Amino acid sequence: MKARFIPIITVVLLLLVLVNWYIGWNGWEYLSTITGLDNALPFGIIVGIISISYIIGRFGQHLSSPFRQIAYGFKYIGSYWFAVMQYSLLILPVADLIIWLLTLISVDYDTAFVTVGTAAFVLLAAILIRGTWNAWTPIVRPYRLTIPKKAGSFDKLRIGVASDIHLGTVVGNRHLERLVRHMEEMKPDLILLPGDVIDDSIHPFIHRNMAATMGKLKAPLGIYAVLGNHEYIGGHIKQFVAEMNSIGIQVLQDETILIQDSFYVIGRKDLSAKHSDPEGRLPIRELITNLDTAKPLILMDHQPSDLEQASLNGIDLSLSGHTHRGQMAPNHLITRRIFELDWGYKLKGSLHAIVSSGFGLWGPPIRLGSRSEIIQIDLLFETK
């Protein structure tokens, strides 16, 4: 089975080498032109190390301190480098084409390279700066929705939602404190976390004692989470569930909770469970078989891949994440084609579907065309 992936891995690695060589070549051409340096070896070594720093950090994060802290630094640098690679591949071919066209009209090569190269560098820097601000400055996005059902004694309900927190090497306690602060200001009755609470490995979560920070989240009706694909990638499901239980957060794995005999919170296993969990995951119709569907049904399903079935089976509100809205434009053009709803709100029959771009991030701490967000949902219920 593994042998089948060797050609694919080889091609991917070759492409990464070529991409980093292309970025490094442009960088050296620009640097040597403006400084007069003529020894490319030190620059090449630096670019080479940076280009594999994410891999170094990924494997080194399991080491003991102080090597673990060094590995965290490598992974952080490597995460930024992903953004540099993406936007360099969008900017540099255009810049090189412009330089070539300028030389055709007799503009000196060095002059053309410095002028266009400086503009490309400034543009890339502006993207990284703005993207960093978008990633670390969360916005609270409000929705006010009506569910035409009785919910016991509740005539309204405020829900705070934070998907895709991705706690790990890049997203840590500082960003988590922002979530705690916004939730305290929001004062939700209920907090829901629709998957990818941790990035992959649970070790940074434990080593940095993030449970202590996350334990500050409070809601009178409780805090519930579901598994995302990254919890399955990390493979520490039991340990993760135990960590969440220890701070009062219940992880629902194809389970339902009836809250104050008024409404249901339904938590699905992630789509990854079909291949990663021996028990698989249940279809929505089985999850709601024994429920009183006259009461409001609130579903958490990490990936927004089953909205049709949610609508057909009478779910009133579905909450998802996963897409990050592409995280870095123009990637949203891809997520938009993959998912029926890759971000925002959609009314599908009687289903209110919301997909969040997420509070945290994967890979680069960069967001462009998306924002780090927390969802505030004010639900109104039928009272007669």
C-alpha cells in the first residue's frame, strides 16, 4: 500500500525543490544586484534550511526541551514560508515577465530587475503584514435566526461558536486568550466547538498547558465539541477527549445531548472517521432516530459536506468549519467549488446552515480574503 505513494511523494518533493529553487534564484538575483555580493552559497544554505524548516519542526516537536522549543521555532518559520511560496508563485512569474518585456524595449537589465523586484518585494511584504493582522485579530460575526419550534422555557438562546482553533505550535495561549476574552464579552448561554480544536499532535497542547487557558471558557448551559480531521490526523483521540473532559468540555462522538429538556445538541464524528475510526460514523438519520424532533435540533459536523441530509432529516441549525474559507486568497475559489457552502450562511429548506472560516489557522499564520472569526448566534424560538 505504501509503495503506491512513493511516485506521488517523489513528484511532490521534486516540485517543492523546483519551487524553492525558483524563489531562491529570484531572491539572489535581486539581492546580488542591489548589494554587489557574488557568493551565492550562504544565501542558498539559508533558503534551503528555511524551505525544510517546517519538516524539521514537525519531527522535532516531540523531542525533550530545549530541543522542542527550537523545533517550535523552526515550525513557525516554516509555516510562514508556505505563505511566501504561494504568493511568490503568484507574483514572481508576472515580475519576471515584466522584466523581460522591459529589456525588449532596451531598459537596462539591472535597472529593470531592481525596479520590478522592489515592487514585488513590497507587495509580498504588504500581503504578509496584512495577512498576519487578519489572522491574529479575530472578528465576532453575529447571526440572528428564528427556529419555529418550542424550546421548553427558552424563548431565545445565545450560542458562541469557535471552529478550527488549531491549538499547537503556531496557535497557542496568546490567541486562545483572545477567544476567552471575546466569549466573556459575548456572554453566550452555550459554547460549541465544531472540530479541529488541536492542530494535529496533542503534545504542544500539553507541554504549553493550554488546557489551563481553555478551561477559562464558561457558559451556563455547557461547552461541547466534536472531532475534526486534525484530531484524527494527530491520532490522540482518547487523550484529547480526556483533556477536554478534565476542563469541563464534552466531546460528542456521534452523540446527542438534551439540554434542560428543551433542545438537542448533536455532535457527529468527522468525515475522517469513515476511514480512521473502526466504528465509522453514523448517518444523520440514525443520530436523530430516538429524538423528539418537535424540539430544536442543533448539529455540529466539522466538514460541511452533508447539508442535504441535514436538511432532509429536519436539522434546524448546522454548524461547521474546516474550509477556513481557503485561508489565503485565491484559495477560496477552490473551497467554493468543493463545498455547497464553504463560508457564511445558507437557508436550505428549513435548515439554517453556518460555516465558519475558523478562529485559528493551519500552516501559515496568514489570512487573506478571510478573517479569524468567532460566531455569535442569537436564536429565537416559538413561544406560543
